[in-house]
Amino acid sequence: MPAAKNKTIETKASVSGFLAGIEDPVQKKDSKALAKLMQEASGEKPRIWGSAIVGFGSVHYKYESGREGDTPMLGFSPRKGTLVIYGAGKAAEDKALMAKLGEHDRGKGCVYIKRLGDVHAPTLKKLLKQAVKLSKAK
């Protein structure tokens, strides 16, 4: 049986158009600010991955199962009531750093925040830079 295709692939969609289409004004403002922070942390231009992820850079992965593909090195997606930060999973294992971040939740490879105002901006910036460094070290 052939492996399933990865749905989250880089597209040619407009990042500015995507960000402009965010309905919630606070989430739109936060998304634009987060995009700027991630671009600074990664040194990469934003691209739309799939239908709703703003991604920066690209990393290739290969699982023991043989499944492989590409994913953003760092990215985020504005979801209903939350901003999902992708690529920060390993960096988020730093308990001291995460204790300083502020209000957030963690998933397996993601960090969830409701608003940028809920987190400590310098700590978020450090988390993003650390995530990029760890990603590039692979």
C-alpha cells in the first residue's frame, strides 16, 4: 500500500492575503506580529503551508516507518481562539524557559497561546530562536 501523501505542503498562496483574511482583529494583529518575530528568528521569508499555516524555512523528516516529507522549520496557524506555534516542540522541553513564557499550553510538537499579550515577548523570542537552532542542528 503506498504511503499517504502529506497534506501540509508549501503553496504559492499569498501570506499577506492570508493574514488580511483573519477575521478577529486581535488575532490578525497578533498573527502579523508573530510572523515578524518568526521571520527574524529564522531568517526565512514566510510561506503558506497547506491551507492555514504560515511557515518559515523547511526541514526534511523521515520516520522509522519510512514515511518522509518536508515541513516548516518554524510556523504558526491562527485557529479559533488560539495561535498554534509549530516547530518549537524540542525547545519547549526547556522547563525553565517555558516557566517564564506565560500563559500557554503544549501539545506533542506545538505550543498554544491565546494572545501574544499573554506571553512574555523576550521569552517567546528566545524560544523561537532556540527552536530554529535545534532544527538546524539536526
